[in-house]
Amino acid sequence: MQRLVILGLASLLVACGGKEEPKVSAANELKPAVVAPPDKAALAEEAKTAIKMYGGSLKTELQTAMQTGGPLNALAVCQTKAPEIAKTVSESQQLQISRVSLRNRNPVMGVPSEWQAQVLNDFEARKVKGEALESLVYSELVENNGKQEFRFMKAIPTEAMCLTCHGSDISPAIMTRLTELYPQDKAIGFKEGDLRGAFVVVKNLP
Ligand code: HEC
């Protein structure tokens, strides 16, 4: 019986002590793991990719709907598809993407937060100074409630095809439908080349 126990112990020793454990140096033990600072340029690229996906899908949906069913049909598509596509892209890209405007149509999702409104005002000022709307972006890493948050915005210019539903000469049929759906609509009266709003990307960092 005693021999068995000794044998058992010996094999345990062999199993556990046979190989030399890698030495952990005292310096390494004391140093906390170094967390690499967030790569702002890489995050901006991620944001741009998500915006291309969202903006691209929206435009395709809009154009197809206009061609197949006319502007009234397209309006319904904008209303239902825009939030759906935003949700799909946000989930697949692991961030939050949306569209905001100082003159919003959607009374909930189109409303900019305080920092977003500031960026939109800044975009307007940069446009006045001669910067091209197409290339206006904002990018910032901020501390929010003890957590790092990456914020990105990209200006959305008003194009000719947008005027059907955002311009000053909107057909009575479209106008009636817009008033029904969005009684507080502020997204009319735009001209080609105006700042229509911006894409917003927010990513919470670990
Ligand atoms: C067929 C009508 C129609 C056309 C054309 C159209 N939009 Fe819209 N747009 C809408 C509707 C409806 C909404 C509200 C969607 C919602 O409820 O989320 C909207 C919302 C938006 C928003 C979100 C912010 C807000 O005001 O609530 C932006 C930005 C926007 N449109 C930009 C554009 C741009 C840029 C174009 C041209 C490339 C365009 N739209 C063309 C109907 C249209």
C-alpha cells in the first residue's frame, strides 16, 4: 500500500516537475500588460468602410425604387429601408452608424446630439471657407463615462436626385405624403450642393 502511494507521488512529480517552467521575470510580473493605444487612422478607415456600405445601399435602394415605382414608392423605401440598413451595417461592422441633420426629417433618429450639431455647424463653416463638401470629415477619440469612444462624421451633400423629396419644388403628391409621415419635417428647401446632413459613426472601445 505504502509503495503504491510513493509510486503515485513519484509519477506526479515527474508529470508536474519534469519540464522546466518558463521563468517569469520579476519585472514582467510587476508591469501591467501594456494596452496599445487605439489606432485612430485604422478606426477612421473602419468608419469610412461602414459609411460606404450604408450610403451605397441606400442610394441603390433609392434609385431602384424611383425607377420601378416612382418617387412615392421611393419615399416608402427611404422610410422603411434607411433604418433597417443602418441596423444591419451597425451589427456587421460592430459600431453604430446613423444619419443626422440640422434640418432633420426623421424626428428621432435624424436629430443630432450636442457634439454632432457642433460638427455639423463646423462643416457649414468649412464649406463657406471653400472646402469641398464631399471631403468634409471629423474624427475624434474621446473619454465618455470612463470609456474611450471613437467618433466619426462625414458630410452628406445634396445632389440633384435628392431634390424630389428635399428640394423647394416638391410635387403635391409627395408633399402630402411627407406631411402625413413627418408633420415636423424640416428637411425641405435644400438646393443642390447644400449640406444635407452627415453620417455619424460611433464605436465604443474596450
Ligand atoms: C423619394 C424621396 C427621397 C429622396 C429622393 C431622398 N430622400 Fe432623404 N429622406 C427621405 C425620407 C422619407 C427620409 C426619412 C427617413 C427616416 O424616417 O429615417 C429621409 C431622410 C434623409 C436623411 C436623414 C436625416 C433626416 O433628415 O432625418 C438624410 C441625411 C437624407 N435623407 C439625405 C438624402 C440625400 C443626400 C438624398 C439624395 C442622394 C436623398 N435624401 C433623397 C426621402 C427621400
